[in-house]
Amino acid sequence: MTARHPSRRKFALNVVHRLIWRTRILRAVTTRGPHSDGAVQMEVHMLYRYPVKSMLGESLASMFVDECGAAGDRRLALVDAVTGRVASAKQPRLWRQLLQFSASWDTGRVRIALPDAASVAADDPGIDELLSGLVGRAVRLVSKRPQGAALERPDPEKVLELGVDAEVDARIVEIAGATPGDSFTDLAPLHAITTATIERVGVDALRYRPNLVIATPPGYPPYAETEWVGRELTVGETRLRVLKPTSRCAVPTLEHGPLPPAPQALRTLVAENRVAASGSARLPCAGVYLSVLTEGVIHIGDPVTLN
């Protein structure tokens, strides 16, 4: 008897694995009951914002959101002075060091904590020169999103295969296509992910840079938020629309401050949750993008109802 080719066997196992997860997800999201998602109660577990794109952010007890997103979220970005592109750790060869900085926002002012633990106000007159020296490229810190603002996005699976210093072909991707105003979101005003998904992958939620982490009860299937697309969430006093699954880049696999690299943050999704998130391509996804239908304040502990 001829032995089965190992790559074919691996592919077949992955297909079976995905079908099992998809069946569990569909059962969960089509069940109806008196609580949040069918008979399942959900609530806001954590809230985050990231005042400077690709820098670490801050956790919050409450957060005001409107059609432009969370107050203070992704309101600044570094722009490469040579290419004019937005600096993003999606291109780790050039910008992964941004994940060693962190930023906080207080009533309209942003403060940046540097890798050496010093900090500086984002409106300091010497900020461009300081940041250029620290990242090793000429950059400008800007607060208004340029028309057609774009960044480099190499294939994250190739980055994982070849390493963060490899020259991987990158697409030029326009950002914030579904976000009004001047913020530097990837696409939509907000991003959410469930604790079920985070627990399945086994990494810190911060690696996926969500605004909302939604707590789900034991037994709730991972990746179920992928099936929420087109539906509405009531979160505290706000109403949010689920726009599309979030396809993942290389960022979750990188060092985040003291957190070491975590290749499983992408590899697990490649094996278990490829979704047709952009056109016909099936991409590794975790979490969902959201738009804001009704503005308001979201608090940790607020109930989350899937309508």
C-alpha cells in the first residue's frame, strides 16, 4: 500500500478541524434565548485605546465612542518622511521597534513613553527629531490623516516563515476606509475580540490590539465573532454594527514591550480560522471590525447583546 503524502494528510486534518469549529460556531450563534447571544450572557471584559498607531496603548475603565471611534484612539501616527507612508509594525522589518513605545491620552494631549522609560509630550517641539533618532528613520508625528494615507503590509505568513528582517513583498494598503474623521485606524472605528478566541490561541489579548475584549462563558466557541458580521451589538448605552472579520498581520507575533515573540498568535489562526475577509482570499482572522451607530460611554462590565 502506498503511504499517504504527509502534506496531504496535514491538509485534510486542517480541513476537518475547521469544519468542526465552524459547526460549533454556527450552533452557538443560531441559538435564541433571553440573554445576549441566544442563551449566552456576554459582557465587556477589557477596554483599550492606542493613541499613537503601532505603539502600545492603555487599558481603561470606561471609554466614549462615536462614529470616529474611541476618544483618543489612534489619533496620531508617524509618517515616513521619505515615502510618505504611515509607519506601522505590520511592516516589521522597518517598524517593529514602535511596539517598544507606549502612549497615553488625557483630555486631548498625548504623552509617549520611550523605550528607556523616559517620556515626552507628543506636542514637544523636538518630537520629530527625537523619534527619528530612536527609530532610525526620518519621521514626522502627525495628527491629521493625509488623504490617501497608506502603509506597507507584507504577507504575514511569509514574514513568519522568513523572519522579521527579511525583505518580503508588501502591498500598499490605504487605511481607515470605514472610519470618518482623521484617526489612523486600519479600517473601521473599533475592533473587538472575544475571550473565547483569546483563550483558544493562548496569547495576551493586547497582541491583537482590540478596543473591546468581550467576555464569553465557558464552552463558548472560539472565533464565533466571525459569524456576527452584519448584526448589531448593544454594548452599554451604545449600538455597534459588526462590519467584517479582522484579518491578521504580523503584529500579534512580534515583541510587545516585555512580551516575547508569539508565532502561535498567527499560526493557530492559519490552521483553524481562515475566513474570506477580503474578496475571495481566505485569510487568518481573529476578532471583528465595528462601526458605531449610537455613540455613548462603554464601561467594563457592561452587558453585550447580539441583536
